[in-house]
Amino acid sequence: MATLDILTYPDPRLHLVASAVDEVDSLVRQLVDDMAETMYRAPGVGLAAPQVNTLKRVIVVDTSEERNDLRVLINPELVDQDGKQKTEEGCLSVPGIYDVVERYQRIQVRALDRDGEPFVLEAEDLLSVCIQHEIDHLDGKVFVDYLSRLKRERIRKKMLKQLQHVS
Ligand code: NI
């Protein structure tokens, strides 16, 4: 396994749309394992393949406190949703920034697991938020896209300044 580099907002590659996985083969499983290691190492509660510069519809999430409940969703699709909730979100691609986003309270999502087996997951609260956040990444959407233009501009400038400090 290996940890992967995470793209940082406002990298334009974060706004590309990922394509469906045709077959869950050993390369996809390798990606899943590397993404899980990268997420745990960061540490974060979720990671989507486009964040590690791979345009595949693959996400990993673990919202458990013990960090022992890895969920792998390949080609995830919302099949049902209900209610609303507002939660403060953050993102490994937007380090240090947290803001409130409105999402569905409960979702039902259909996906393939790491073995390519289909399953349906019902999620609410934090897990639901996290899955919605990660599915957004597959569609080229970062949580700051829900914020006002003014806030987004401020975040963009802050991120660019941090990047300059690094290089
Ligand atoms: Ni994110």
C-alpha cells in the first residue's frame, strides 16, 4: 500500500467529472487500498478518487470513532433521500477550512464493494453527510462550491497563499 498525494483547492482537476468503474479488478482494489491508507493517514473521514488525481467513481469513508469501519463505495448512486440537516464540513483538499453545508438527513445509496459485489446502504447523520460530500467530488464539486461567492473567493486566496509558502 502507499499513501497518495491529495490535490488541494483550487486545483482545477478537482472540478473534473469522474467516470464509472467498468470492472472491479486488481488495479481498482489497489486504488481502494491506497485511498484508505491515505485517508487514515491524513487523517480524514472520507476520500474520493478525484482528490488523488484519479478520475474514477471510487470513494472510501470511515466515520467511526474507532477508525475501524471502512466503507468502500464504487460507482455510488443515491437511490433515495429524505430530510435536511446542516453540518459543519471540512475536506482534505481544503485544509483548515470548515463551513456549514445543508445536505439530506438520510440517504439510501447503491454501490459496488471492494469485491465488485452490489449492495445498498442506508445512512443518516454524519455518514450520510460524508457520503454525499464524497459523491460530490465524483461530480467535480467541492463543498466550498455551496458557499457564497465572497467566502469562496476568500478561501481561494488563502489556499493560494499557503501553496506559495510551501513551494
Ligand atoms: Ni472532500
